Amino acid sequence: MELAILGATIGAGLVAIGAGIGIGIIGAKAVDGVARQPEASGKIQAPMFIIAALIEGVCLFALVICILAVMRQ
């Protein structure tokens, strides 16, 4: 039981770190693209928000899996 809790907390931490890095990279690239071509900001922002939402969805799914792993024990 204790190892399941340890594994789930490590997994949740890795998921949070991965999502933070992914969203940070997306934001940095989007700001860089808008700085280079301000007239294309609308075309850059929409895909950026979609990809960020997909990353958040995967993050939440992984966190639910970690919680279920703890509750199953």
C-alpha cells in the first residue's frame, strides 16, 4: 500500500512537471511567433489554446489514473 502511494505521488509530480514544461514551450513559441509576425497573432493563438487544452486533458487523465491507483489499494 505504501509503495502504491509513493508511486502515485511520484507519477502525479512527473505529470505536473511534464504539463508545465509542455505549456511553457507552447507559450514561448507562440510569443516568439507573434513577435516575429504580429499580424498573424489570431492564427497563432487559436492552435496554441487547442494544444494547451489537449496537454491539460492528458495531465488530468494521468492524475485521475494516479488517484485510482491509490484508491484501489
